[in-house]
Amino acid sequence: MSHDFEQLKETDRFIGLLREETYMHRIGVLTSGGDSPGMNAAVMAVAKAARYHGMSLIGIKRGYNGTLCKSHHIEDDMLELDLDTILDIADQPGTYLRTARCLEFHRPEMRVHAVNNIREMGIEGIVVIGGDGSYRGAQALARHGINTIGVPGTIDLDIACTDYTIGFDTAVNTAMDAIDKVKDTSSSHERCSIIEVMGRHAGYIALWCGISTGAEDILLPEKYDYDEQKIVDHIINNRRIGKSHHMIVNAEGIGHSTSMAKRIEAATGVETRATILGYMQRGGSPTCKDRYYASIMGAYAADILVAGKSNRVVCYRDGKFVDMDIEEALGMQKDISDYEYQIAWNIR
């Protein structure tokens, strides 16, 4: 394009110019990795943008598995999406396109095979909705000449380049609601309860839920020192001052909640139960926030793809929707704020 994209996107002429200068005729969209509420809203936004720009849209099934076309016919794994048939999927949980992890895609020869299949379908660019692993797949496709744009879809909020990831709000509210309910019965029985939430490498769900529910202990992969005696002492001290129950929010990355409960009960004499929330946190109709952010990010991804950008990721940073290079995004590190963690301790 002859126009400066960064200047044009701030003007009323931006979308009009994109439409006039569209050189793509067919793009694809896939959802990869763990599913997250709001992915469908992003897919729908991509579909709307594709129609606006006069392009057809191919939905690629089961993440990168779909690019390998394991079905008998290529059309079974890459199907044309008619906007009229997916117009009402924004409120639906899960992902309409299905999702999966694809270990085969790590092999160079399989990536070449995927690129050939993509080109055979006439796909000129792909929007990839997922986490860091999905971004690496998009990066690999870009290196083979397939224009790619990433959209952050993960309940873990663990992508460093963006302040928000699609699915987090729904997941954290689902978990918080469950913890509130367990807290009710824990108080009735004067128990200690360990609630395990998702977050294999990132403790954002545990941190947010722990602070929001007033949990006495919050165990995060980024901060936990594995000193269980501190928890035992905390429970005993709270009993001495008359507190009738004790809530521990434990991140999946620490895990072992059931065995931890047995050890704590043996050490304190306080009845202790573990509840593992598991995959319920990935389900449910997405919140308004997840639908909104997903819709803006999906549309933005399609627009910059049409504008000729590739190997980029859509981000929400400092209150704005922006895009940045995948290489830069993957090189960034994210950690729990020391201040937020201190607040978690202050409310104990």
C-alpha cells in the first residue's frame, strides 16, 4: 500500500481505503490450543470484516491439525464459512471451529505440507486465535510466506505483550462464583478448604480470585516457596483468634491439592477438603467484556491482514488496541506484580 497505515488508522478514511485497496480474496481463521470463552465472538468478527472487504473466509478446524488435512478431503478440514450461518455464535461457549494441540506441526516437513494445503485452498492470509504456542505456529507459517495475524485467546492472561486475553474475564468470574459457594459450606462446617483453579504456569486466575474472595492464602506458581509450614501456622493462628474457616486458593501449576489437604489436616487437626474446579473454568457463555474485546480484536486482525501486514499480533495495551511483531511479542516476559501480590498478603 502507498498509504502510511499508522496515520490512516486514526482517520475516518481508514476502513474505506482498506476496502478500496484490498488485494486479498480469501483468508482463513483458526482457533488453537486451549479453548477460551469469547473465541467464537472473535471468529464472527473476522467473518464480518471479511464480508465487508469482499473476501471469502475459510474456517480451519481443530487448530493446526486442520492445516494438515488429516481427513479424506481437504474441504473437511478447511470449510468456507457463510456469515449467515455463524452470525449468532458470539454468545456460545467453546469454539465453533473446535481446537486441539498439534505436535506434528513442530516438524519442518509437516509445516511445508500445511503451507501447501493452505495454498491449495487459495488462502492468502490467516487469523490465528490462541496463546503463545499458537503464535509460534503463526510465526512458522509467516516464514513460509503465509500472511498471519495472531489474536490473544487464553483464559490464563499469560501473554506478555497484551494487558488482556480473550476468555480471562469469563473464566475468573466462573471460578470466583464457585469459590464463593465453597466458602459458604466451608464456613458452615468450620473447615479449611483448598480450591484449585487453572493456571499451569501463570497465577492470574488464582490471584484475582484469591483477592476477590478474601482467601487467607493464595498460592501462585510465580511466587510460592513450597513452605507448607507457613500455611499450617497461619491456620492455627487464625483458629486462636476465633476464625472458623480458612480458604486457600491454589493454582494448577502448584497442584497436589488433595494430598496437601491431607497433610494440612494431619498437622492442624482442622478438617480440610480440596476442590479442583478444572475445566468448568473454560466453559460457559462469555461475559460482555470477553465478547467485546474478542470482537474488536478479531475485526482489527482482519483489517491489518487486508492492509498487508503479516507476522503480527493484536494486543490491548494501555487502553488501546494495537499490533506488534510476533518476534517481539514472544520475547517479552510477564510476571505477577509485586504490589498486587503484597495486597494478597495484606488481606490475609
